[in-house]
Amino acid sequence: MQISLQRGFVLHRRPYANTSLLLELFTAEHGRLATLAKGAKRSKSTQAALLQPFQPLWLAWTGRGEVKTLTRAEAAGRALGLIGTNLYCGFYVNELLMRLWPRQEAPESLFSAYQMVLDALTRSDPPDLGLRQFELSLLAAMGYALDLTRLADENVAVRPGEHYLLFPDQGLRRALAPGPASVSGETLGRLVRGEALEPQHRREAKTLLRRALAPHLGNKPLRSRELFRSLPSQEPSAGEAKAS
């Protein structure tokens, strides 16, 4: 089965045999899939330099098995210039898709959310809002959408001045008092409206989405979080707050 050119990105790559690459792709119309780029590492091939994460691509492949054969790859624009902690944030987003999104399922809304978070990571503004919105989009695509506007047990609207706890299998409940695991109604409202997050909102939103994702990620640690911990001493707190 031959697939014509599709929009996509490389999520992950590793060497295969002596001259090839095994790629995990994320595409607009076919979702996540594994492909083999035969001969991509040969000295005369330009594909190794092109088939990198955060490079918009046009891709074509063939095959009916779980691992397809890449037949064509072209740049669909300039590579996204992710640097510093934003680069690590990009690795985090890619790892979430690798861990949580099944192969060959492709709601185009999730691909759009992926493009939006990568765009956010190219800007100098703190990328926390983009990351949190992508996590919310991923949970929704998986069938676990969070209602951040109402309480699960009382069916009343969230209020900016109150604090709440997320129970992943139930929803939001009122917190008896603010605490390290709680989130304010102000933070929830900013997430819903897509408004900028101040430092306190960023910390609360990170905690909220960590709790939401934890049941799906299980006990296996994310490698991207380990990368954040290896950053120089002046950067880990900012990077970790952004990424997880």
C-alpha cells in the first residue's frame, strides 16, 4: 500500500543495521507509525540530516505491516529552532506521544495541537501554557477529557478564589485548604481561556496535569524529565516547571 505525501514530523529515530534508520513518525492523516528509512545513513544520502525531530516534513511510505518503508521525505519548511530548555520541552512532548498515543490513530485535531505546541516552543515567552494545552488535548484525544469548569461531586461551577483537587478517575473536587496538590480556580480559568500563566499558575497547572497523566504513564519514568534534572544548576527549576 503506497501512501502519497503526507505532513508529518519525526518523533524519534535510531540506527538500524549499518545504513538505515528506524523512525517513529507523527503524521496528520495516519497518526503515529514506525517506518524504516533504508540507506538513510549512506554517505551520499541527505536523508539523515533531514529526518530529525522538529523538522516539518512531507513524507511518503509503503507497506502493510506494522513497520512501513519510507519512500520519500521532503522538507515542508524550515526546521524549528528549539534551544535550551525549550528543546527539552520538545523532547517531552515527543515522549508523551510515544508513550501514550497508539500507532495509526489520527484525529487531525491532535496533530494541530502538536504543531501549536511546537510553535509555542519557538517563542521566547514561557511555554508553559502551550505545554499544558497540549497535555489537555492529548488527554481529550485519548478519551479522558478534563472538565476544568465544574466540580464532579457538586455539579457547581469553579470559582476563581477557591482551591480544588483533581481526582483523575472522577474530576475536580473542592479542597479543604490550599496545598501543594491543589489548584486555584484562577489557574483553571486561565487554562480554559488560554490566558498567560504567572509563576504560581504555572506551578499549579504543572501539578494538575501531572496528576491527570500519572495513571496513563504508570511507574516507568519519563526520560525527558531525567534530562531536565541533568541541566546546569541555574536551569532545572525553570525547565522542569515547563516540561512536566
